[in-house]
Amino acid sequence: MRTFLRRTAVTATCLGTVVGGLVATATPAAAASCNKTTKYVDDRGYTGPWPDDWKLTAKMCSYRSGGYLYSYAKLSWDMPAHGGAPHLFFDAAKFRVYLKKSVAGAPDPIRKRRDFGIESRLESGDGSYTTPTIRHRISRWALGDGAWKLNWNNDGDGYVHYGVRASPRV
């Protein structure tokens, strides 16, 4: 009986160590809070007879681990039906991810931002892209926000800002 109890105790200890190790290595991204935005955006450089709206979708996600806020965006897009000339839609294009401190009753101050160039991806056709995760030390409530920054070809206006819905505050 003594041997049985000793073996049971050793087995339980080993299983507890393995399970505890698995829980410790679980990624915090699994607990990310996200909001999704879909926009239909007119191709400002095209004035022809064919439909020219881009379908832009951004899913802003954020999570907290320790004293840090982490945020990233999952992007997808559909080109307009007219197709246009290849590689001539944009002079430049990027997606900007913001990390903001959440402040009640006031605009949320930006604590960090980072741009991700997506021009070649957009001009290659329908597709998707997930930005790398950025982080910043933030106490209390915070959120991730983002925007499509598109400089259309042949419009002369520079970057046009298309904001998306921020992630829930974490």
C-alpha cells in the first residue's frame, strides 16, 4: 500500500508540473480583444466607367500582459472589379497601428505608433496581411487603434486617412 501511495504522489506531482508548464507557455494573444471594421473606399485616381471601390477590412486586436499593452491588426482587401493597370493604384500605402491610453471624457492620447508599408501587397491583388505586434508599457486602461493611410495615384492629395474602429480597452 505504501508503494502505491508513493507512486500515486510522484505521478500526481509530475502531471502537475507538466500541466503547469503548459499553462505557463500559453500565448497571451489567445486572450486578445478585437473589433472589426469594413469600409468601401473609392479609388480616387480612377475616373473611368467601371466600378472602382476597394473593400478594406481591418480587425484591431489588443491584449495586456503584465504592464504592457500589445496590439496588432489583421487586414484584408478586395480590389475593384475594373482591375486597372497593374501597380498603378497608389503612390504609397501603409497601415498605422496606434497604442493609446484610454482616458474618460477626452481624446485618447497616443503613446506609440508604427507604420507598416503595404503598397506592394495592395497592388498585387486581393489579399490579407497581419501586422507585427507592437507593445508599450501602459498602466491602467489602454487600447489599440489603426488607420489605412493611402496615397492614391494621380490625385495629387497625398495620404488620405481612413480610420478603423479601435480594439476594446484592456
